Amino acid sequence: MDWNGGHLVKIPKEGDLSKCENDRAITLLSIPGNVFNRVLLNWLKDAVDALLRDQQAGFRKDRSCTDRIATLRIIVEQSVEWNSSLYINFIDYEKAFDSVDRRTLWKLLRHYGEEDCQHYPELIRRTTNAN
């Protein structure tokens, strides 16, 4: 296995195992690849965290869905108390990231990267074999 490659392993979920959606895949990476990915992940988290609104909770340290549920519940209760209309929209992003324009992603990473980390987006691009 190459240092930046991985070995894909299927883990069955419950349900009809003949359907692909009832499998979960994990990728086993080499140790050097894991270390490399951890360094890049830490850089990316720091770079992105500074750009996100405080209300953004998904995939952030010390934030949880239960906090957002509590906030939503308070909003609903206030709407009922004030007898006002309230519209709520839930979006399922399950497949959204499959359609990300990679060229735009690389430009954004370069744009928002710190000066001493400008080479990180290129390293990420190379490890994903994307253009």
C-alpha cells in the first residue's frame, strides 16, 4: 500500500446486505498517511473555524446537535407564545459533497490559507488525485 493510499473495507449495516446503501465503508491508511492527514486536518480545521458563523455547529469541536435542537425548541416555543408564524426547513446533505467543484475548493483553500501554509492545498490536491 502506498503511503497516501488506503485499503477500503466494507462493513455491513442492518438490513438487506445485497443493497450498497446497507454497507458502510472505512479506509485503512498507512501510518505515514495517517500522520500526514492529521497535520492537514488540524490546519484545515483552524483555517475554516475562523471563517464560520458562531451558529454553525456541525463538525466543530465542543458543539453538538443537542445544542442546536435546544435552540430550535426555544424558537418554536417563542413562536407559539407570540402567536407568530414560523417556517422551518430541514435539508438532507447526504450526497451534497459528492458534487463539490474541486477546482473551486482548491482556490478557496489557497485563498484562505495562512502564509506559512500556502503549500497545504496543493498537498491535499495531490493526495486526492484530483485536478
